[in-house]
Amino acid sequence: MEKPTGVIVFLFMFILFAAAQRNGSNIMENPFHVGVILDLTTLVGKMGQTSISMAIDDFYSINSNYTTRLVLHTKDSGNDVVQAASAALDLIEKIEVQVIIGPQKSSQAALVSYVGNKSHVPIISFTATSPSLSSALTPYFVRAAFDDAVQVDSISSIIRAYGWREVVPVYEDSDYGRGIVPYLIDSLEQVDCRVPYRSVISLVATDDQIIEELYKLMTMQTRVFIVHMSVPMGSRLFRKVNEAGLMSQGYAWIMTDGLTSLVESLDPSIIASMQGTIGVRLYVPKSRKLDHFARRWRRRFQQENPDDQPAEPGIFALWAYDTVWTVAMAAENVKGINSSFLKLANTGNSTGSDRLGVSIAGPLLLKLISESRFRGISGEFLFADGQLQSSTFQIINVVGKGGREIGFWTPQHGIIKQLKKNRTKEYSALMTDMNPVIWPGESTVVPKGWEMPLSGKKLRIGVPLLDETDEFVKVERNPITNAITVSGFCIDVFEAALQTLPYALPHEYIPFENEKGLCAGTYDDLVDQVYFQFTISSIISSSPSIRFILIDLCQQKYDSVVGDVTIRENRSRYVDFTLPYTESGIAMLVPVKDSINKNAWIFLKPLTFDLWLGSLAAFFYTGFVVWVLEHRINMEFRGPVSQQLGTIFYFSFSTLVFAHREKLENLLSRIVVIIWVFVVLILTSSHTASLTSMLTVQQLQPTVTDLHELQNNGEYVGYPVNSFVKGLLMQLNFDEKRMRGYSYSDEYVEALKKGSHSGGVAAIVHEIPYIKQFLSKYCKGYTMVGPIYKTAGFGFVFPKGSPVVPDISRGILNVTEGDSMKQIEKKWFGGRDSCLKQGDIVGSGSLGFNSFWGLFLLSGAVSTCALVIFLASFVCKNWHEMRDIDRDKSISQRLISWVRYYNKKDYSANTFRKDNSEDSEQDADGTRRNSGEIPATLDDDPSNGRRSISNLSDVSCPPGESSSAELASPCSEARPISIIVTNRRH
């Protein structure tokens, strides 16, 4: 039984061996030569070599039926550009490789891609990320990585989230280092962040040179740095950063993907020097496949590099692995195509690249590689425009032994804490959208990004000595010690704003001496010193040889200016201003005069002409309405026409003193009079108050109200010397010969008193804060007119782009919105408010119709309604008689007849009924009058004490009887009447 078993085993092994031999024979029959150019002494080179060898094994173990097999030819570039190009020439010319993987550095890839472009050999690099490399210029260059420029927006979003205004990029002097800088600066400008300095470190710089550059960074105010370096240079830099003390509290360091993606593979001592830094790197989704690969990769890397530090497969290792799979699939698809090179004609003098042939399969290989798409270890692996496309970046914080995830960045949503599908949130760049960060120095306080240098240098603040008043800026010099003390309103506001800052700002005040010289003069000269300081510092840093020349030219240079400096457009071109802390505008200071001519007719001035007319019209209308309502029933409103007109006028005007003697009988008349008396009460009270004010209070008005009026009249105008006001007046086309400059407020008083025609001026044009300060001292006789021109007020001056400006501006808002500003104003200006009230224009003007039209409307409406109600009632009551009067005549004649009918007494009224009742009683002589007797209008005869009927036409007949004058008797039933009435005397 053992013998047959041995035979079977032998046969089985023979068959397997034969199959293996056959398979190997097929592979060797279709080799696909691939060149590999790496810096094998670097960490990235070693990681790439491990990934490439793993990819070959994994690809053909899975695809054992493929008839092609990649044959690798590895060359070490020795970290040299020329050697990398030489290796590419050697691989193409001697070995005739169809594809070259590599080289590793961007500077090497630039030259090697030229060789590949000429020989039609695709060059595919998984580490050359410089934006300067482009497939548009070298079509046979394929980047199996992303462009460094795609990560700049994620970095600028971090800068924006923390509110930093200045950053300094620190990068190596190579194609890789320089390539990202233009894109980074453009992205930072979009978030209002400035780059005051660029720190470029040479690849051959010594440790001392690196330390010297770091000390230079320490002397600057910026505390935020962006590091873009390769692993070797980045490792050296962070060692020295830690030694120099720049990895301490208050600093912020941000790393680009080149360092961040390999941070877990660095030496522990390097990681220890990076504690607290922030980095961005391409996000690779976690998967079981990736975890399995990482375990195998770590084991294989340790086997191939036993003397090196254990490493983690970074993004470059993943890209190297997926690159080999891309090339292997393309190689399988071009099988059967002639893989030889077409040799060019040899002239005998050709050297170098001229001896290269052209790959026949190159164009098809390039097409297959560029169009490949699959799910690799690094994620979705596809090319667009000759390079991989990236979308999501991971933000990490270096803490402990590696990076701690604090958030993500995507082009659609910006900074987010967690990646979620179907996210609807808009783009965000907020600090709250990231997890808390442990900053350098194990601090949890977000660095401000800007501080004064630790060298002890103080901020040099210039203060003006050109000020005409001590209240704004006051400079005192001790005659014994020559020590300078600076105080004033502007100084106190600045110091109060500094108290709100979360950091210290050491400073010293330096007066701007008003002496003859290059650096002394006006406020513009003072502001220029800040600009000179900024530009001169830049020139000195680049050209130390001219340092002493510049110092001799200008002794005074300031980091800031604090004082009564007006914010103007021409100044803001060269410096930055904080928010204004005073009222803005240009106005005129002019004398005042009494506006009221106190003569015999001053009693008419309290009311305007239109109000007088409206009042008279209301008087007449009210009197007329009352007469209409009372005429038929009230004997006081009857009689001759002249008497009735007098009654109308007298009654209306007697209401002014509420002394009318006429008794009103109609209820509507009483309502009308009640409303009218109310109107009269308000009118008389207002007139009395206004007249009292005019007679007792001084009425002041400015002598000039328009600057152009002065210009047209040829008047002289004053302005403060050393101010921009003169230039402003010239811009307004004011004649310079008609302008006179003054320095102090006492000179203003004297000039305004003299006047324009006596060697003075008609007005002083000045800024509003100064005018108010003047009025606080000289309360009487002057006032402010304007503003005639808008300005932004006073502000503090800083160099262009200074990061301290937003903080100081916020401090100013804090001061002005609270009680601090009131206390400061009270300290320096005292009781200015009460004094300003005396200097303002005082008094009341004439009262106009617009102030009382509501009252007139109320009175007129009530009167009109009463009149309409009365007339409607009269017509309804008497229409059966009025319709028959003069029916055959014209309308105008009928109207006259109706008026005559209205003019008669209404004997049905209570007034006449009462009179008839009294007359029916027995007279004193024993006779008794019939109550039905027809009354007559009687004339008094004083001679005999009797009265007789004088006018029968004034007799009102009972209803239904005619009273026509054509009849012989006053009524239709005529009876001879002889009436003698004894004139009673009471």
C-alpha cells in the first residue's frame, strides 16, 4: 500500500512543477520593463520601494492568468537632479523601459518628464506634488498624486477660523517649496490675511543658519507660521524651532500635507518637537482592506529596513501601491503591440537625449494610464488633467505620539467636525466647527497670532505737538530731568482701548517735535513717519548697507501715531486707521447776532403771516355761523345791516377775552362757541408764550450760514495751521488769498471780533471736535454752523496691514459704548455740555400755521356741521311755504326771496313765545292785551312816552296767511287797528 501512495505523491508533485514551469515560461515570454527612480536613502523612497514590491506580488497573485509581468529596474537618484535625469536616459536607451515610476522630487520630475516627453515614455510620479509641474507642458508626465495647490484653501480656512491676520510661510528653497507659495498667498488674501515676510531656508543651510533665521522670526510680531517642507528639512527645522523656544505658548505652527501625512513615521524626538502643531493631510477612508494592507506593509518595511524606525504607510506609500496596479493593468492591455523603440537617424554627432528612440506603444500606454479608474488602497483612483483629484482633507493636532483628529475640510462645506452623508450645512470657517486644540506649550488658549517681540522692544508711538489745545494731547517736559509726560483726551482713550486687549502691548510715547527738518511739519508728515518706518524697515532688512544713511535722513520713525489725527482717504492709502473715536465733520465757527428787532410791532412777530390770516378767517367764519344760527330767534342778532355786521365781528373777537354779552339761544351755537373758545385759548396762550420769549430771552442767529456765501462776497475765512483744512478749502475753489491761518483759540476770538474787513475773518473753518472745545471755553457770542463737509473723525494710526488694528478698534467700541468715554470726556472737558447750551442759538421762532391747522380743522368742521344741520332743519320745516314763493320767477330771484323769508323772526321759537306770554298779562294801567294780537315793530317816541306802529312790513303773519305788501292790511283778514301802548319804564 505504501508503494502506490508514494507514486501518486510523486506524480502529483511532478504535475504541479510542470504547471509552474509552464506558467513561468509564459511570463518570461511577455516581460514588461518598468523603470523606477527613487531616492532610496530617504524615508519616502524606502516607503515607496516597499509599496511597489508589495504591489507586484499582490497584483499577480490575484491576476495569475495575466500573460504579462512587470519587470522592475530600480535606480537610485541619490537626491540629485542630474543623476535622476541620467538614470532616466540610461533606462530608456539601454533597457528600453516602457514606463518610468518616479522620480521622487519635483525638481527631478521636471527634467525627467522632458526626457519622457521626447521618447514618448510615460513618467508617473506619486510624490512630485509641486504646482509648477503641468501635463499641459509635458503631456507624458502623469501625477499619481494631487497638486499641492489644492490644500491651500483648507489652510486659509483654518487661518480664518481662528481670526489670524498675519502669517509667515516657512518653506525650503526648492521647486517643491516654492511651488505652493503663490497659491497660498492668493488664498490667504481672500480671507483678509497678510504675509509680511517669507522665510526661505536653503536645502544646504547649516543648523546655525537655521537658528539665525528662527531668531529673526522671534523679533517679528507675527506668531503664526505655515511650514511647507520635505520630511528631511522639516525634521531639521522643528528640532531647531524647539531649541530656539518658538514652540511655546502664543505660537501657532501649521504643516502642509507633505509633513502631516508622515508625522506618525517620524522619529519620536521629532514628534516631540512638534507638539501642539496643526496639520492638514488627504483623508483616506478607513476600511478593512486598508487595515490588512497596513499590517502587512509595516511587517515588510521592517524586514527590508531593519535598521530604520518603524513606520506607518502614509499617503505616498498608498499612492505608490496603486500606481503599480495602474501600470500593470495598462501593460496587460497593450500586449501584442510592438514594444520596441523607433530609432532616429544617427548623424554621428548626437549625444544625450538625441540618441533616444521613440516608444511605439507610448501613446497607447499614456492613454490607458490616464483613463484608468478603480478603487485602490488610497480610495478612488482616477486621473483628471494628468493628476489625481482630491476632495477631503483631515485636520490633525500633533499630540503625544502622533496626530489627533480635530476636524475635516471639504470644498463644499468648509470646516466640519464629522463627515456625514447628505449634509445640508452651508460653507463654514468657524473655530467652533473643530474640536479643541492643544497648542504649543500645552496651552488650550488660542494664540492671538500677533505679539510684541520678546526682545523687550516697545512700540514707538508718535504724538503730535502741533495741537492747538492741551485737552486732546498734552506733552509736558520736566525742565530738570528732561522726562516727558504725555496725557490728554486722545491718550486716555487709547490707554482705555489697550486695557481691553487680551495681551500686553508695551509702548512709549515720543513727541513729534515741530522743528525744521525732513521729518517734522504737519499732521501729514507725522502720519508719513509710520509709513516710513514700515517701508524703511523692509529696505533695511534687505539691504543692511544703507541702514545708517536712512537713520541719518530721518531720526523719527514711529510704529504708531496716537493723537487728534483725522481719518482721511489720502492718508489711508499708506497707513491703516482704527475706528474713529470722535464725532466727524468739518464746520464753521461764526459770531452770532440778535435775530429779533424789538420795535413797536414786535407783538405781531410771534405768529407768522399765514397764521394771522388763518386766524382772521376762522374768526369771521365762526361769527358768521353763530349769526346764521341765532338770527331768526335772537333779538341780539337782529336790526339794521350795519348793526348785524358789527355784532358778527364784535362777537367773534370778544371771545378772545371771553366777554361777549350776547346770550345764545340755539344749542348748535353754543357747541360752536365752546369749540371756538378752546381754539382761542390755545392761540392766545401760544402767542403770549412766544412774545414773552422774544421780549425776555436773547434771540441769536449766526452771521453766516453758507461757506459759498462767504466766497461769493469775497469774505476772509480762517483755518488752523498744520491742518488739512486749508487744502480742503482750496479743493472747494476758495481763493487762497482770502484765507488766513491761526494756531490758537485766542487768535480765533480776536480774528472773529475784527471781522473780515478789519484784518480778521468772517468765519473759522475747523473740525467739529475743536469747535466744540472752543465753545466750551467761549460760551457767548459764537456758534457752530454745519457740518459743511464730512470726515471720518479721529483715529489711531498703524502701519498698513497691522494685525493690531482690529483689536484696537474693538477696544474703541468697548470704550465708546460704555461709561468709560463719558468719564474721559468729563475729565478733560468738564461741564462742556452746559456751556455749549449757552453758546448755541437760543429762542423760539414765529409760530406757523402748520402747528395749529388741526385746531382750525376741528373748529371749522364743527361750525360747518352745525350750519348744515341748521339749514337742513330750516328747509324741511318751512319747505311747504318756500316752494310757493315766486315760483314763476328765476332761480336767482327765488333765492333772494328765500333769503328774505329766512330774515323774518321765528315766532315759534321759545324766545318769542316767552315775550308774547308776558305781553298778554294786564298792563299797569288796567288794560289787558289779547295774546292773539298781532305784534308790530314799534318806534319809541320819547316826547309822549308812547310807541306806534311804524312798519307793517315787519309783521309776521300766522301760518297760511299772506303778508304781501300789496294788501291793504298786513293780513288777509284786515281789521282796523288802533293800538296805543304805554311805554313802560322800569
